[in-house]
Amino acid sequence: AQPYGAYPPPPPPPAQPYGAAPVPAPAPPVSLSKVTLTKEAPAVSLTKQGGTSGAMRVNLNWQQAGGQAKRLGKKLGRKTMEALGARGALLPQSGDLDLDLCALYELTDGSAGVIHPIGGNFGSLHAPPYIQLDQDDRTGAVAAGENLTINLDHQARFRRILVFVTVYAGARSFEGLHATVTLQPQYGAPVDFSLDECTVPSNVCALALITNTGSELVVQRESRFLVPAPGVSPQRTVDEAYGWGLNWSPASK
């Protein structure tokens, strides 16, 4: 007889049916903490960070060396640069600095191209190449700057994407400015990194290379300032450095 006031022992767990597969362990939780890329650790998997769907925006923060950081989206306009007072090597006194955020893309079907304001190649978010530049802020008056957005719902269609920035007008190089790049997936952890200081007469900088490995989408910090050869455009310079193989012809906004 059960002693007065005592509880019966719990029943034993049900026996595993013979031949049944073991119950898999739960997947580890996805970290949503910001990931900062460095020279020592230059790459991260967006897939492992939870960035597998939705829209991913690319942002730039620029600041003069030793100056106050300013959130500029993707573009530095004339008002911002005049306020920063960048040194003459970067911005002539009478010039209006116009930076363009751009991307080279290659899809798994073999198609390839460029997204940039020149020639109105703004891309598309819901049709190939699933990358879109929303506007060309040539004055710096738009607070959000230029937004480069990548549709991760179609990440299986991407082979590689190279995000880069060019000086379109108003300066000879990026010298005198520091920058931070941020990639913000809609459902994953943000990824950011700082660019190295520009010490060469470069008007084009490769920012980040996004590669589809077949099982993951990996972001690689590039931070690579390129110097075009005489008569070679910044876009073609990036193309040749990364082996895209596009045909280029002169064009303007």
C-alpha cells in the first residue's frame, strides 16, 4: 500500500520502438549579434548568421580622418563634404563630390552585369538580377543617400556579387576619408567592417565580395583601393581586377 500522503513514482519513459530513428538534437540558436570583419577574420557566412531571406541593404559611413562620423547612406554630397572640409587632395574647393555605390553581379545561369547610376542601370529587386539601386543622390540632399538592396529570397540564383564605390565627380581620390561598410540583412545579424586608409590616388574601391559556395552565402571584406590605368574607367578597372569579363563602352549619367 502507498504510504499516506506519498506520491506515486513517475512512470518510466516510453520505450523507443525497435528500429526507430533517434530524435535529432535541436539546431543551435542563430546569433543576431553584429559581426565585425577584420584583416585577420575577413569573411563570414550570412547563412550561419540567419541572413537567408528578405532584403539586405548595404550602407556606408564616411568620415574625414580625425573628424566626426556622419551617416550618409551610400553617398557623400556637396553639402556634407563642404561641412567636413576634406583636404584638397580629395575635394577641390569648387567641386561637388559625387560618389556612386555600384555592384558587379554574376548569376548561376551565367548572366552578368553591373548595377550603377550610369546609363540608368539601377537593376531590379524582384526580377533578375535581384539587386537594386534605388536612386542617384547627386547632391547629398537626400538623408538616406543611395540604397543598394539585395533580395536574399533569390540567393540560390547568385554566383557572386562585388559591391564597390566610385568617385564620379568632384574629387581625384578617396584620400583623407575613412569609411565603415554595413550589410544589414532583414532577418539576420548585421555585418560591418572598416576600410583601410586610402594611400594611393584611387577613385574606385572594392568593398565586399559576396559568394555563393553552394551551401552558404559568404561575405568577404575586400577594402581594396584600385588605381585605374590611363584611359581606363573605374568600372572596367574593378572588372579586370576580379575577372568579370564584361564589355564596356563610354557612358554618363
